[in-house]
Amino acid sequence: MMDGAARKIIQPPLDRIGTWLAARGVKADHVTLFACLVGLAAAGLITAGYMIVALMLIVISRVCDGLDGSVARASQKTDFGGYLDITLDFVFYGAVPLAFIVHDPAANALAGAALIFSFYVNGASFLAYAVVAEKRGLSTTARGIKSIYFTTGLAEASETYIVFGIFCLWPAGFAPVAWVFTAICLYTAISRIMQARAEFPNEPSET
């Protein structure tokens, strides 16, 4: 929901940095991998209870996650780069709630498992929609120039990052916040399914 507005603010400086990095031979895939590794390091720190340092790494990780696209646009976009970006995004999304489960399984296990489940369902609805949209030749720039079709929703990347920040700043509130965001993610998935039902008529497939 907030991604469009956030992109208008952060995209111009990211594009300038991305152009600078591309001119010096930095590859977009390397930025993507670095973003994921920093995110996994943050998850490791969460398990040990170093929440503020973990939050700082999460911020760095997500800035780099936006930067890889800027580097790609300034150099060369590839299908593998888009695939790698989406795949490692989901690695990061799963790693953070899992880290909170490991940190305090008694308090966080059930809510954390539910949150990961909602990420799985929401991600499946997002990726399946993109596959069918590609098959139908649909395109959109609502979330900028992307390698796959991006649908909007109540729970997008910006909301997820904010929730992760709340987790780090208020670890004792992980469970209630996770339950609320689980409901939001599932609502987003259901609304996307309804959107797909309206966008893709129930007619025989060509394949």
C-alpha cells in the first residue's frame, strides 16, 4: 500500500547511487546477494538478542534491495537478476520471523509460524498472479519498472519493513504484532485472488 509513495521519495537518490556504482563495474546481482547476506546477518543478531544492531542491518539490507534495481537499469537488466531478487527477498522475509522464534520460542513460536504461513500464502498469490499476467501479456509500472508483474496490496514491502522494525524495537510485542500482520497478509492474498478472478475470466486455457 505504501510502496508507491515510498518509491517516489527514495528512487531518485537510489538511481543516482546506482548509476555511480554501475559506472564502476558493480553488478546488480552482487548488490542483491549483499542485501540478502546483510539481512541474514540481521536475523542472526536477532536470535542473540542484539535487536538495535539487527535493525540497523535490516535498514542497510533493504536499501541495497532497492539499489540493485537501480544498478541494473544503469547497466544491464537480466531475467536472472529479476528472479534472484524476488527469490532472495523471500529468503529475507522468512528469516526475520524465524529469528524471533529462535530467540524466544515459548513466546513467539505460534505467532511466528502463522506469520511465515501468511507470507507463504501471500507470496504464492503474488507470484501466481505475475505468471498469469505474463501469459496474458499484461504490464504495469505501478511499482516502477520490474522484471515481473507487480500487483498492489494492503501488505507490501514497506509495511513488512515497518513491522520488522517494530519487532526489533519492541521484541516483547512480537506475538500480538505478528498476529495482526498475519491477518493483513492473508487479507492481501484473498483480495489478490478476488482481483485475479475478475481480471482472468474463468475460461479454458490455451495451454
